[in-house]
Amino acid sequence: FMPSHAPAWRDAYVDRMVRLVERDKNHACVVLWSLGNESGFGANHEAMAAWVRARNPRFLIHYEGDRYGKVSDVISQMYTRVVNVAAFGEGAGDVGDDTPWSHRVPLEDYVDKPFFLCEYAHAMGNGPGGLLEYWET
């Protein structure tokens, strides 16, 4: 069951977005509005994004689960390998890995959007090594 696709959850999703934006809209440090984290992607996220765009079309939107940039103003992945971060920056065609935590993104879906690493240095277990390579890319 994915609430992100369920019409019964639409109002709850949109209400959460309304409360977030109205609470924090005057904070200068907010540069993008997130539609959530790790909750799939569906019509309810699209409704959230539509509300944000209606509220202020200049507000930028991020959602990692929007794998192909349908509503997000940035393309992002979690734990993208450094070689793929570089490939996104170079516009190297279809980029990414076919893994449970990543995906291949066609060039036409990201060529006009910045790539954003929303998570890349998880510290659970044996991490977070290899940060220098990310920072230099």
C-alpha cells in the first residue's frame, strides 16, 4: 500500500505542505521546499507540488522520490556514486545505476536541472568515508 497514490490521503499530504510553507515562508535560509522523504511518488506528491506552485510559482521544489523530475526543480538521488555525480555534471547521457537505492536518469530528464545530493554521507554502521571525493567533484 502506497499512501502517495491513495486519493483518501490527498488532503493529508496537501495539508502537511500548506502547514510547512506557511510556517516557514519568511525564513531566508529556505531555498527549496521538500515534498517529503522516502515515501514513494504519486498523485498526492503532484497535488502538493501544485499547491506550492499556486502559492508562489517562484518557490523551488525538491523530492528525491520524483526520480524523473516530474515536479521537482532539481534532480536528486541518495548515495549516488561519485562517478555518477561527475557524469550528471558533464551531461554524459543516461546516468545512474539500476539498484534499489538508485536509478538511471535519461539525459532529457536532467539536462536543464541541477543535480542535488540530498543524502550522501550516512553515518550508520561503517560510514561516512570517502567524503573528499564527493567534495572535489
